[in-house]
Amino acid sequence: MRIDLFGDTLCAQVTAAALAQSGHRVNWYLPTGRVDQALRDQGRVLYQEPGLAELVAQQRDAGRLRCLGFNEQGDAPAPVVFLALQPGTFDQARAVVDRVAAGSACRLLVNQSTFPVGSSEKLQARLIKAGVDTPVACLPDTLQEGMALQTFTRPNHILLGCNDDAAEVLIREILRPYNRRRDVIQVMQPREAEFAKLAISGMLATRLSYMNDMALLAEALGVDIDMIRQGMGSDPRIGEAYLYAGCGFGGPGFSSDVMSLTDTLRDKRISAELLSDVLRINERQKEVLFRKFWRHFDGDVKGRRVTLWGAAFKPNTDRIDNGPALSLIEALWAQDVDVHVHDPLAMPELQRWANGHGELTCHDDPYQAVRGSDALMVVTEWKAYWSPDWDDLHAAMRTPLILDGRNIFDPDYVRGHGFDYQGIGRGQRRPARPSK
Amino acid sequence: MDFPRHDTDTARAAHQALREHAQQTGERHLAALFEDDAQRFERLSRSGCGLLADISKQRLTTETLSLLSELARARGLQSWIECLFKGEDVNWTEQRPAMHWRLRDTKDRAPDVHAQLARMERMVDRILRGQWRGCEGDAITDVVNVGVGGSDLGPLMASFALSEQRPPRGHRPRVHFVSSMDGSQVAPLLQELNPATTLIVVSSKSFTTVDTLTNAATARGWLEREMPGRNGAVLRCHFVGISAQPERMSRWGIHEDNQLQFWEWVGGRYSLWSAIGLPIALTIGMQGFRELLAGAHDMDRHFQDTPWQDNLPVMMGLVDVWNLNFLNITARAVLPYDGRLKHLPSYVEQLEMESNGKSVTRAGENVTHHTCPVIWGEVGPNAQHAFYQLLHQGTQPVACEFIVAARHDRLNADGSEFKQLEDQHQLTLANCLAQSRLLALGEHALPADLELPAFKRYRGNQPSTTLMLDELSPRHLGSLLALYEHKVFVQAVLWGINPFDQWGVEMGKVIATDMIQVLESGQGGDNLDASSRALAERARRLNQD
């Protein structure tokens, strides 16, 4: 089938590559700008995700994936159009809808963009007003960054907002290769699908902020939050996911989903107290490593040197949007601290963000990065950080202080190697039996 | 340079001429004055720096103003203004200049001032960006200004007046003011605050003011109790000091990085333009604070460069002298018709009465005329329900000062929700104009055929000045306050007194120290007068029970 896909989100890229891989001929329209140029002229990709770059290159070579500018015209208008636009760009969605309405070849419009609840129905209404009866379905973006391709091709669940039988048949056909083991598609009204997607994000965020509050208590009580997490997670009513205390969540999607949900609640004059607190706690949490650093030195930090391991908001991505690394670096800058960073993937993104903003030294080698440092902050749980060479690390640092924002180390083991160690919610446990 | 002599033959002659003029014309009713001259407003209103001063409702004519100018000339006002701006020791009892105007001068002429402004800006920026950290590493959310007198009234008044304006970037902290020595402000405030996110600003020119230091000590005790064992981080992270005495700040424990300085040549009641204005800058942003300074600088230029007949501080100073010394009106009411200027009356009370509540001339002689009138005030519409009765039907003549903004900024926004507020602004303006009219004209403002019993009658002829600001912006407020400052100086020159000292408030501090001993031990009371001894004894007894 021929498919036209509009947008430059991660979801757009994954959808384009995956649909091309399963045999569709995809015209991928990108907004003019930096990313578009990077992709088309230098063959680079928009998002760093496992397997994604290779797949895009492969599909382009095979001729099934073409990248075009937003206002270019492909060979002929396709019967199915996907929209995977950035949040807050509803104007662009309207422009595509007008284009579809003018074309008359389109049999289905699929909206994957994260817009406020009710947006897919607004697009539908616009089409009807233009005298076109093309149905609009909503297929919310539920990809997990860091494993985006996998969550698209082997989904655990698919939310589909659709109230047109013919459209449902068509979209089921398109999704068939990813829906084989068992039918994971849940069909509902478009606004229900949009709402459900935001509600999922809100719930996950709430769990994280809850755990971060519990982590504060754990520190005060001298217990390790990890024991509490295991105890909670084994209760089937709760389950194990999203119970990790840490230095705050970020990313382009997750936090903007929660903000969008908060705005929607306020729009309807429902106070968004819980979600506001969730976001507030998260903002506080993004600075938790800074506060630990500050307290360790009793506020006397001017001129000290700090190293961040990890800048991406999660492993296997180069995205830094809304991540804790940014809040930390700003806080450190403000206190005239010398900031050094290592990240396997996100250094170019970070450098771009820091330009004209403040001084920051980027390193290719994590041990080089900690040389002469007064603290190491672990911000992203990249696999390569889990088992460092403790002796080298100790020799390199000026002050052996480890601030573990992802609780990836064993506190006792690290302390045994001569480090001061602080994690998130990892109070110093008392020995099992008091020694006599 | 020699200062002009106060008491000269020309001055006596000018004074005598005014006295005769007052005898001939002083009792003329304002209604008649308006009737006489259709151009009265044009002749007797002045504008500059975004302000209009209408003195046509004062009991005077253009002839009065020229006679007053004669007196000012004879008192050497022109030379005095030059001396002020040359940095001569116009504060002769303390042998130093009064250069508050320098706090708003340009960078090339006042590099030391701008260096402190830059320090202040870094501090403000850090707080607004949420990057000033308490000792636990949290961003500061609340700032407590601990100060009294000039270190309280000016910053409080201006912060409150301008708080509708927000810093363009960042998140402004809540700013609180603590001044009273009895702890009645500081104690309940601290109960509400989170110690980890509170910053204390200790403001004292001398850094010896007992009111301020006891409040600061209470705050320090609270923080150290709540956050023990921080190796000095409490002082380093939670205290800023603002003073002309850096060594005393250091001795008290203010970290050097957290000190802002001003200078001996700034009087306390003239200090809101210095780092003492930190709460203002935190409320409206540093850019807004610089606008405030720019407005004051506009007025400094206006005062120096404008011919007297159009010079706002000169004209207003002369009017006050006329009312007090020639019409014998010994009270003045300051009546802002704007809730944002709620604290302006107390600010003006201090500025004028602490400056000009004096009675000895430079020659060391007692003055032979009144100096500063008794000044009090209140937000006008509220005062209408309080003391306006006295203004309208009492026996005391009172000169009134109406202050009002022609526009209220928020009104320029669209939307029906603003309509109501716009109506409220109109209503307030209407009341302001109606009151000054009724006070001036009395029954002449009412329909001619109205028959009233005696107790309902309005005598009128209460003089007033209306100060109309284009709007209450930082710049216009700066101009307004500098207008008051310079007006005070003009009056002091005409009265022959030093407006920049305050010896009258020193001795009370000293004898209070002795009284503490009497209260604590009962010792030393024998030398007291019977009243003080009995009161001290009674308080001591009740405290022991």
C-alpha cells in the first residue's frame, strides 16, 4: 500500500521505517528545518534508537522509504495518511487535513500526534466541513524511548480510537504484521484513546513521584528504598514497573503528556492537584543530586569540579529534553562549579543545548571525565556504567564521592572501595544484629 | 565653599512682604479665586517627568509664587542646590555630603555605585532563577527583610506599590518585612516559613540598630535550631547583609560574598535607591529597579535644570512654606487614591518629619518660625470613612495632598474581566476629584439653591495639591519619590535647618539601655521621675508574677 506520513517525531520515524519494512511504500514528509536537512543530505537520522538508523537506511536503499519536504508533492496522493507531528503543532495538522481534503484520494487519516484530548475529532470535523468523508482514526504514540522500534513492532497493547468500521478494517490490515501472537488492539472512541494515552503517562509519573517521596522517607528512617520497592512490587495489585526511585523523569514525551493532561484538567475547571504535585516533586527530584552534593560540602562548592555520567534522559537515546542532567548542570553553573560530562550518545545534543548558555567539558572517555573531580553524579543508567573499575575511579577522583541518581550500585560494595556513596532513598542500613 | 547666609536683610524684607501679602489675600476663599480667573489651572499647574502637580487648589496666586521665589532667592536656594549636587557637606552637623542623587547617576559619574548595583544584580538574578540555595540545597522561596526606618519603609512602600509588575524572567520569591523590635512580626512569620528555603536580609546602615539586630538574632537562632550542625552553612546560605559598615557585617557573621554596601553619604531615609532596595529588585526585577533609578535621575535633572517657576520640587516646597508659615496651616494629609500606594504615607511621614522636624539653624540659633508640619495620611478612599469628617467640618485647617494615577496599566488589557476593574479605577478617580473639589469650594461646589442646616454645611477653603502620575510605573514612582526628597531640601533651605541629620532620635536609644537595667533588676530607678519609676515598677512586678 502507499502511505503518506507527516512529521518529525520519533513516532514518525519508527512508523515510517517499520511500515516500509513490512512492504508498504512510504512517503515521509518532514517539516523543513535542521532535522530534515540532516536526514536527507547527510543520511543521518533524527533519533538515536537501537536498530533504527540501520532500518531507515535499509528501507531507503530498498526504495520503499522516501523522505520529502513538507510542502513537496509525492508521485500521487496515497490512500492512507499518517500524522505524527510534534506536540503543540496543531496548525500543521490542519494544513495536512486541508491538503487531504483537496486531494480526494485519501481513504483513511491516522493521527498519532500527541495533541490535547479531542484533537482527532476536531480534524474529522474539519474534513467534514470541507465536504470530505475520509474517516480519522487515532493511534496514540505509546512508544517507549530507548526501545521504540521494539515497542512498535512487538506491542503489548495498541490503543485505537476509531468509530468507522471500514476504517477499522483498513488499519487492522496495516497493523496486522505486529498483531499476530494475539490481538492486542483495543478499539474505542478517538477521544478515549487520546485520553487513555495521557492517563497512562500520568499514572506512571505518579508512581515515580510517589516512590521519590518514599525515598526521602527511607533516607530519614535509615532504610534502603530498594527493599521497599521489592516488597511493594511483589504485591500483584501493584506490580513491579515504574517503582524505581531516581533523580527524576524527563524526555520529550512523558513530561509533556503529564503537562498536557494537567492543562486539559484545568481547561475543564477540574483542579489538577495530584498531577501538579507529581510534576513539582519531579522538578525537585531533578535537583536531588545537586542537593546531596551541596550538603556534602556544606554549601562551599565554588570552584569545585563535578562529573556527570549520562546526560540522556534514559539509556539508548540521545534525547536530553526535560531531563535531570539539564537542571543539574544549570544548578552547578550557578554556583561556579566546573562541569564535566560523559555520555555515549547524547554529547552532541548536550553541546547544542549548552552553546551560549554556559561552559561545559565533554569527554569521550568516562574515566578521563572524572579526573580531578569532587563528585561523580550518575544521571543515566547506561549499561556501561553499571560495573566501573573502582580502583581506577578512586585514583582519578579528587574527592571520592559517588552520587548515584539511578541506584545502580551496591552501596556497601562501593563504600568498601573507599568511596562516599549516596543513592536515592538509600539510607545507611543498620547492621542486621547489633555487634556486642 | 561657603554656604549662603540664612538671615539677611533681603530675606527679612522678602519675609515681611509675604506676611503682608498673606494678610491681604490669605483669607480669600478658593471659590472666589477660581471665579476670578478662568485660567487658574493653566497658571497654577506644572508638569514634568510624567507627573502633573496641580496647585491651583492652593490658597495662593501667581503673585504669591513670585514673592515666595523672592524669599527663596534671598535664602540662597540656587547656591544650596548647587552645593547639594557638588557633594558639599550640606549635612553640616555630621560634616558630610548628602549624595542620594548619586545613587541614580550615570555609570561614568558614579562607577562605585554601579559596581554595587552589578553585585546586587548578580544576587537578584541568582535568587530569581531559583539558584540561591539554602544550606540543604533548596531554592529560596521566601525573603525576609529585617530593617527599620529607612531600611524598611522605603523598600516596603516601593515593593508594594510596584508588585503588579513582575520580573521578566524567573520566579520571584515572597518578600516579607520585619521591623518592630518586640518580635511581634518576626515570631509569627517564622512559624509560617520553611527554614530550608528562607533567606534573611539584614539591612542597617550602621549595623548597630538594636531593633534590627535583635530581630536578626531571633531569625538566626531559629535557622540554627532548625538546621543544626551545618558548619557555618546557615550563615553562608541564609543571610545577606546590607550596610555602610562592612566590618560590622563581617563581625556579625555575614559572609563576605553576601554583603552589599552603601555609603556614609546616603541618609537612611534616602537609601531605597541603594542596595537597601533589594526587596524592590526582587519584586519587580533588576530592570524595573533600574527604571526606578532612572525616574529619580530624571527628577534630579529636572530639579537642577528647570527654572523655578516650572520646577516641581521648588514649587511644591514653596507652597508648603506658604501654608505653614504664612497661612498657619500646621497639618498636612497625604492621601493616595491608589491602594498600591498604601505605604506611601508612612514613607513620607518619615522622609519629611525626620528630615525637617528641626528647630536650630546653621548659626546655632532657634528658628523663629514653624518648620515641618504634622503629617499623616492613609489611602484616600479608606480615609474618607475615617478622618475626612475632620477635614470637611472640623476646626483645623489641613493642607491635603492627593496622589493618583491617571491610567492603571492592567486596564489596557482586553477582556470583560478587566472591565470591572476599570470601573473601579474610574470610581476611585472620581472620588479623588470630588473630594478635592468639595474641600476647596465647600458649598460652592453644590447646587446654588440648596438650603442646608448648619450641621450639614461645608465651609470649604481647605487647600490641596493634586499629584497626577501618568501611571504608577517604576519610572514614574522614582520621579515622584525624588520629587519629595528635593522638596524636603527646598523647605529646609527656606527654614535654615539641616534636613540630613536626626539627632532627636539618638538620645532615646541611649536612655532605653539604662531603662533595661531598671526593668530587670529594679536597680537605678531612684533617679527617675515619679511617672517612669512607677511604670517600670508596675511592669516589673507583673512580669515576676
